[in-house]
Amino acid sequence: MKKTGGLLLSGRTLLVALLLIVPIFQSKAEFKRDTLIHQAWRDTFKIRKAQIFETGGDQWAFTRPKPFQFIKYIPSDIYQMGKTAFSKKGLPKLGLILAGSGLLMIVDQPVTDASQQFGRFIHLDGERKSKTVVQFNIGGFHVNALELPENLNSTFYYIGEGWGSILVASGLYSYGLAAGDYRALQTTSQIAESIFALGVTTQFLKRITGRQSPFRAMEMENPVPGGDWHPFPNPGKYQKKVSNYDAFPSGHMATAMATLTVLASNYPDNKYIKPVGYSLLGVLGFAMLNNGVHWISDYPLGLAIGYTCGKIVSARGHQIIPKLSNKKGASSALLPTYLGYGSVGLSYRATF
């Protein structure tokens, strides 16, 4: 264990803590019986088995995801993100996000310098330290498939690298299998879907903008405050010196924000998700300034992309069934019902 900022905490310990924190994401909503729901299918509908949870005053019916079904949704997710951004309602928001990014660029260098100075003051080592565990070659390029952080700042940084999301998804998946919980399994599938969709989207934007990372800018003989820009860099040059071109937007922020959005969307009654999630986002943001991987102006667009992706992804996999009316007078509903042992039937509900 290493002493960092007065705390005895290693990077590996925090990664394990992220996995153990999964139980707080479980809503206290009462688990309901299995049932059947109608789902649109081609020109008709099909009936699928589902589980109902009381959420936000309504009943949410979650279906069990098929293994790796999320892969087929990734192209649609990317299209929907673009459609949302350039829609009539989305364009003003996109304009504000880009304008905010432009304003932050004015203070990029002093904010980075101040963050690193504060990191030194609290003895939070800003150097990126990790140990490569799994590595392989693709087309002559070395790819580090698995790295483990070796200091606290690097551990916070890895929250946005995707490992934090993978650990949370792994915990939910294990719980979902053990408890037969369709909501946990759907959430796992959606987190995986968002990671892949954002990987494609942010890489596309990075390879268009070609912004220099802070630590790379500081290595230059005549560093440009706020880093240099190389729009549409040569793919070969990009791959050989990635940090010279991949700062904007922040894929780390996008991934972390999407994971938080999926969790909050599927568990709206849980009071811990947003406070814990936004706190970790703040820690991640500081860690990336401290280690010189990102400028603060890289964050707004990354957060917006992550939030949009999370909302698109989490809209699938469940149906909201409004509660029967509490108004005076009689009301009723006829619903398909799963009777067990492969049998189905109909149930009739009435209020007076």
C-alpha cells in the first residue's frame, strides 16, 4: 500500500472497491413476478417474457437480453447520436456546448497548470503509472489489452478508460445471473453497447480534430498554450504518436457519463447513483488534468456525447406500464400472463 494524499489506498484497492460498490446500485423497488408483454415486431407483435419492477410510480417491464444482442444496435446508436445533435432541437444545444468549449479554451493552460500545482500540493502523483498485463500485436502495432494502474491518480484515470464501466457491468451481470434479474442483465448489456458505440464516435471526432494532449504539448521546445491542433492527421502519424492528436473530445468523460446515465435511467428511484456517479466524474476530470491527458475544454462535448448515448441506449429493453387510475369509478385491464412451466394465459385486473 502506498501513502498518497494522507490516505492508505492503492490503485488495485480502489478498482476492487468499484466492483464491491455495485450493490448500492440495486434499487429497493420490490421485485415482481414474471409476466408477458406485447412487443412490436415487423407488421404485427410478439409476446415476450418480462419482469415487472415498481419504479417512479409506474411499473417497468424488463425483458432478458440475448447474448451479445447489443452489437446489432451500435450502428443505430451512432446514427441516432448524430441525428439528435443536428436536429432542430439539438442544434441550439450543440451550439452552446461548442461555445462553452471555446470559452474554456481561453483558460485551458492556466487551469491545467493550477490543477497540477494542486496535485503536487496534496502529494497526488500525476505521473501515469501502469503495468501491462496483456499485450498483443495488430498489423505491426503494439496493443496493450490490459493494464493495471500503479498509483491513485492513474486509478482515477482508469475509471474513464472503460475499466470502471466494465467492473460495474461485471458486478451487475453476476448479480443478474445469480438472482435471475432481467433489469440488471439489461443494464449490463446497455453499458457494453454504449462503450462500443462511444469508442467509434469519439475516435472519429479525435481523428478529425487532431488536438494535442497537455503532456505532449509540454514536451515541445516551444509549447503552444492549450496545445496545438492538427485537423485530419495522417492515420499513420496518428497511430505512431496518438497523444499528439487525440485530446478532443474526451472519450473518458463520454464513457463514464454514458455509464452513469444508463444506471440512473434504469434505477431512477436509487438515491445513491447520481451523487456517487457525479462525484467520480469530478475526480476523473481532475485526475486527467493532473496527469496532463486532457484539457478542461475537452470535457463539455465528451459529457454531452456520453449523456446522449446513454439516453438512447437505455430507452431499449423495457416498457413502462402506467398504473391503473386511482380516480373514482371502475377501470380494468386484460393482460397476457406467464403461468409457469411454459404455460401462458390472460389476467384481468379491475379497480372500483
